[in-house]
Amino acid sequence: MIKVFENFDFSRVGQMQSLLESHGIKTFLKNQYGSSVMGEVPFVEVVPQLYVLDENDLAQAKQLLQLDLPVEQPAEDWVCDKCSVKVDGTFDRCWKCGSDRG
Ligand SMILES: [Zn+2]
């Protein structure tokens, strides 16, 4: 059993599990109920972890996980059409007038 993914966000780990399972890769989810025992065990013990059962699937699993990871792109600042203020690229709406990015 090989660990391929871990994340404090359980839904993210679950997402990855269904992704792998949909490609016929057998997986195992550890610490699925971690949040319910939070505080009773060391924090590091309750990070939901995704394992691949068969190491022959490892390469494919890693590839799938990589494809699905959001690509970090430096968002460029943009200028609002309506009020001409500069808006941080991480936002899709003008912080001043609320209009959508043009
Ligand atoms: Zn605006």
C-alpha cells in the first residue's frame, strides 16, 4: 500500500479517490473519520490520506493526481471597464463596483 495523496481537506481527498477509482485503480482511504477524533490524537495522525493498494498502479495514479491539480498561474491584474480601478488578478469581480471582469 503506497500513499499517493494527503490533504486536510477531506472532500479533496475523496475527490482524488473517486478519480483514481474511476480509472480502475484500487484505493484505500485512511483517517476518513479523522475530524471526529480531532483533539484526541496528534493532529498529524488525522490527515486524510489516500493509498494505492497495488504498486503497479502507482505511476498511473500519480499521473492522474497531477493532471487534476490546479495549475498555479500568476493571475494578472485587470482594470475594471466601468470604474477603471485596478483589480487584483485573483478576483473575478471589481472590488469597487462589483462588475464582472470584462
Ligand atoms: Zn469597477
